[in-house]
Amino acid sequence: MIDVIELESCESTNTYLSGVACGLTRDTVVTAREQTAGRGQRGNSWEASPGLNLTCSLLLMNRKGIKAAGQFAISEAVALGIVDTVRHFLGEDFEVKVKWPNDIYVGDRKICGILIEHSISNREISRSIIGIGINVNQREFVSDAPNPVSMFNLINREVAVDEVLRLAVDSIYRRLDGSLEELHRDYNRELWRKDGNRYMDAMTGDKFHAVISEVMTDGTLCLVDDEGAERRYLFKEVAVARD
């Protein structure tokens, strides 16, 4: 069983859930019709018109004894669960992939952002708060985000947001309940632009073209550039080059 808390409005479902998590005893999902200060990766905000998109956070208690060093498995399960969900509603005509580490893209446009915050105790993950924003029925985007897209933009019809939530939660749990080896293999298979892209080293500013050789179990991105050199990066150490 999973508890559900439905809010009309809050600053951020992750922030709300962080404030009440200590008093909760089992997995809980918090949804909000409106977020006034939705958070994304790298400190970015998340644009979502009230009532049109799925904005939620999932409190995941440690059910599998996942060590802190293996926490990327949770990111893999969530990302793949959302890929499964988006594919269900869009059908087979669209390419849905994971942009490392856990953005979800349809073609070259972003349909979902994920923000995961872990609490660590005795070198194990005691709980995870997983923020999910899926663009569902929004027609237009007015922020300076470079490439957003919604399900409505792609299939020209509305989708029930509560159905997206139900399937997303079910899909995430299904991925979590599978083997970690299969989970990691599937994650590597579903990577966006695996066969080549332009990147920028965040420390040096160096821009280069590379293919993804693999993402390791700790989340390290392994690239091979056009000179055959291997480059390894953790999150925030490299980004897709914009030009």
C-alpha cells in the first residue's frame, strides 16, 4: 500500500514531503495541482501550468537495503519507470529516452524532469524523496527552458493526469522490484544520443564530440571522444554543448 496526499498548491512537492517525511511510516506520494516554486536539477525551476501536468513527489522507504554507494540504482528505476509510462501514452511512433542522468526526452525535447534527494543512515539509504514533473496537457511553455514538450503537443489530445500518476508509480515499483543487473542493462540501452553528441567539460570549458560507452553502476558517465580517448564524468561535471 502507498499513501496519497493531494495538495491544491505548495511551493514544491519535494520541499513539502521533506518537511513531513519524519512523521511518515510508509511510502507516500504527494501531488500538487500547482507548484509555486517547483525545483529541478542544477537549481533550475520547473515550469508547469496549474492542473495541466503531473507534479508529484514520492517518498520511498528503503525496501531493498540499497547501500549509499549503490544509490544510482534508484535513479535508474525511476527514469525507466517514467520511460515506460510516457511510451504507454504516446505509442510506438515516438522515441522516448533517458538523457543522463535522469531527464526524459522525446526526440530532442524534454518531457520530464526528475529530482531525487536521499537520506543516508549507517551507509544505507534510509529514504528517498523523488520529485517528478511530467508535461502532460500544457499547450505552450513561456519560460526560457530550451526544449520543453508535452504529451498534448505530441499527440494533440488530452491525457488524464491521474492516470499518468497511477501508471508512473506502478512502473517505478515494477522496475525497483526487478533485478539490479537487468535494471542497469536496460538503463544503458535506453540512453539518449548514445551513438554520438557534443559535450562540454564543465571545469575546462572544452567542447568535444563523443559516444557513450556506458554509464557505470555509480552513475559515472563514460564517454569516448573522436580521438579514442575515454573521458569519465560525474553529474554536473559535463553537459551537452548548446552550440
